[in-house]
Amino acid sequence: MAKSPSLKHFEAIQHVPSVPFVTVGQIDYISKLLKNSGYKATNNNYSLIVNDPSNFGKQKLVIMCHTDHPGMVLKDNHEGLLLGSVGINRLEELLKSSPIKIKIFSKSGNLLGFGEIIRLDETNKRKAYIKTNIAVPTNSLGQYIFKYYKESDKKVSVYNADNGISVATMLALLSENKFESQYDVFNLHEEVHQISSWYLAKNNTLGLKSSDLIVNLECLKIENVDKNLSSANYNDGLVLQLSNTGCLFGYKSTAENMAEKLVKYISKKEKIHIQTGVIKDSCDSRPFSYFK
């Protein structure tokens, strides 16, 4: 069976470095694909924003995803900083038995060589010490070594599911001209406390009103707030997420959540099973509820 456009993008994007704050590789990759599909993306240092002027209307629809992924920014060939939700406890457990092998990329995304993480700092667990036999310029990137993409009939195993699957989905739909939104937004800095979406929401960069619709595509941990509320799991398909930790989306508005109704309508029309969940964790949706 031929691979879907989304899976083709998903496989390719696994090999593009995506460490927080050093997203040049992702910017170049996405911008090139958009240009080839006839779109122009504006880079404001926080987000790549695709504006489709043919879809201007009274009510705006914004589709968002983020491009960065947990990883390591290197100071030199001795140490670096772990950024994003890297799973410190898991790394500590792995390091008890052996060093963690890494690929080392330049900040523009070119492979420089290989090395290994040998230990984490005792007082600052996000500082990692490495061993390598190559010269490492400041702001080079480190990514763990394993099979970056593996596909079977039942599942796809990848390096960057969060948020590669959403980036791939948006790129596939844009390349096929199947998006009918006004703004398609690729946020560059989500893993670091959602800096991009905080900037967009606080400054209202997109000129949004309370009646406009925002749908954020994410690949999050599923941890339900309360078993008596709407719950979801990893096995029963896509999740319509209604919340972050301590934040119900749209809580400042007295009107109906039309984005939620839109997703439910489309899933019913297209016969796509979705779960509805009141979920913990945090994502780019949060700032758009905080800033009314």
C-alpha cells in the first residue's frame, strides 16, 4: 500500500533537528515545502504564519501546531543544556547502566558527528556532560541515537511524535490545498513554556476576536483530571482535548465553544471516532484562553 502524504512528511521530518530555541532546520524545511506549494510564510521569530487571503471572512479560523521537540543545546564538546520535557528521571535511569549515544548537529541542521551523554549535573539536572572527539561550536544540537522512523501495520515508532505528527498533517493538507483556514501557524517555541503562543495571544498578532476559532494540533501525554469527568486513553483514537492543567479552554467566554463544536461536527460527518477528555499537561492552547 502506498504511504499517505502525512506519513511521508512524518518520516522525513524525523531527520530535521528540532531542539528548542535552535529551530533553523525546521524553519528552512517547512518554508521550502510551503513555497513549493505556493504559500508564503511570515517568520516573526516566534512563529511561521501562513496567511491565506482567499479565506478572509467575518469569522477567522486558525489552525496551529508547534515545530520544536525536547533535546539538547551544546555549549562545547564537554557540556550542554537539556530543554523541553526531556524526561530527566528516565535519563538518569538509563545513565546508571551506560552512556546515552547522541548525534551532534550544527545549529543549521548539518550532521557534525557523534558523542554520548555521560552524566547529568548533581545540582542542575538539565545540565548534561558529554564525551565526543569532535570540535563542537556553541549552540550545536544533540539528539539521541536510535531508529528515527519505524513503521508496521499497527503502529509508527518515531523520534519526534510531539509534535512531528501535527506538523506533517498540516504540511500534507497545505501541499494538497485542502486547508480552508485563514491562518495556519507553525509555532517555533512550545517546549519552553509555550513562548510562541504566549506572544501571539498577548499581543493579538493575528487580530482575533472572541468569536474566532482556534484549533491546536498536539501530541500530548494523556492524563485525565478526574475519572468522573470526560476521560480519554491512548488506545481509542483521536482526542478532543478540552483543558490543560488548571485551565478549561475558553473559560473567559460566556459563548459556546464553537471550535469544539466544529471538531465534533467534522468527526461525525467524516465518521472519525474521537474521544473527549478533560486532560492535564500544557500546550499552545492555554494562552489563548488566558488572554481573552
